[in-house]
Amino acid sequence: MKLAMLETGGELKPVAVELAGDEPRYVDLCAVDDSLPCTVHEILEQGLVDRAERAAQTGVSQERFIDGALRAPIARPSKIICIGLNYGDHARETKAEIPSEPVCFGKYPNTITGPDEPVRLPAVAKKVDYEAELVVVIGKSASNVSADEALDYVAGYMVGNDVSARDWQKGRPGGQWLLGKSPDTFAPIGPWIVTSEEVGDPHDLSISLKLNGEVMQDSSTKELIFNLGQIMAHLTQLMTLEPGDIIFTGTPSGVGMARNPQVFLKPGDVVEVTIEKLGTLRNPIID
Ligand code: ZN
């Protein structure tokens, strides 16, 4: 099942997405089952994915579709955790050492933006870059989970872009990445969450990014240095992951900073990230 948030008639509704060819159709889950809560985040928190799935099947069979514009599937995750340098090809292009354990940092909910919504370039950021990433969506509270059992705690996956202001990420006092990673709108996610059972193995998905139609990144999640189980085992030794928390799992090679000549985002650009089975997340760049 694909779960999304849809804005329709000035209201936000949780929907299941049915793809007829490439054309998405949306089932208003709460209209089919009024016991369901009104956001995907609450459906995850209350453990109601199975009930949502039944509502989706009913809605599709009765052709109860609605129109609207997709928004971020999770508007305000309580945690947005990111893993740096998690593809061997990317670590090499940035001349960073292959890390011995996951490199972790965070972003804040102000960074979340949805499909087709703009990424805004701050006036003070001159070197803003893209990063295609597989994003994990947590489905069950996870503390001290082993790598082997970690995927049982995952609700699903979506496409993400870890937008990064390189001139604020590097070379600043203290070496903190925080400000370079957390400007408003710097975490596009979507277009929908694809549930775990529909994805199958998340470690064998093609991942690519186009900038204005030109392929800039093209890899596979096979290339992850630390797999999703290892990442979750590492994190949950120290922090409890909650339903609706999300993890950006790192980007492959081809980022703008490492190209010769370097490429940075400018107003009018369009970035499209595509992951096999998960769809395409498209965002225009504005100032
Ligand atoms: Zn990243």
C-alpha cells in the first residue's frame, strides 16, 4: 500500500494511492472508515496500518477516489535522523574515509517539504547541493533492536532529498553540519510512503537523481555501507525511535559539490529523485 497526505478543498486528508498506469488515484481513508485518524502520522502511531489497508481495498473496489495535491506524508516527524557518507562511491568522491560506524546527524521539522513543493534557497547560502536518499519510516517504537529484527519496526519507505548548504555545512567553527542541513524546506520527502511488505528487500533498489532532466546520481541501495538494520541497531542503543520518525540513509556519488566543475542549485532548477518501487519526488528550486 502507498500512504500519502492529500490537500483537497483546503483540508489535509490521509489517502491510499492507487496507481492506474502512471496516473495516481487517491482513496480518502477517513471517508471509507471514519474510525481512522486524520493523518498518516497518527495511523502509524496508533498501529492502524492494517485497518487503513482494508479501507484502501474497500475504497478502490467502490471507486471512491478524490482529487487534490500531495503534501509531505509526515509533516512533523519527531526525529529526522540522517546518515552521512553511507555509500562507498560517495565517500570516495568527497575524499572522506570510509567510516567505521554510521556517521549520524539530524535535521528539524522546519526542513520538511512535500512533493512538487519548492525548496527555498536562503540568501546567505551560495552552495546548495542535492542528495538523493532512501528514507526509512518507523512504524513501531524501537529501542535496543538488533540488526536482524530492525526491519520489523519499519512501516515503509519513501524518497528523500537531503538538501545541503555546503558553505554552511563545512568550514564553519566547530565543524558542525547543523546549519548547513537545516534551513527551511531542505528535506523534501514523498511522494508517498510505500509499506514494507510492498517494497520487499530495501537493499536492492535503483536510486537516481535528475537535475533539470540530466542524470546526476545513478546507483543502487546495494551500495549502502551500513544497511538499514545496522543503522537502526546503532541508533536504538541510545535513542528510542518512534512511529513517524524518519531516517535519511545517505546518498550515492554524483553530488554537485564533488563534480568538476561543481554544480549548485539555483532558482528555476527542478530536482527529481527516483527510487525503484517508491516513485519520483520532484521539487522546484526558488529563492
Ligand atoms: Zn545526506
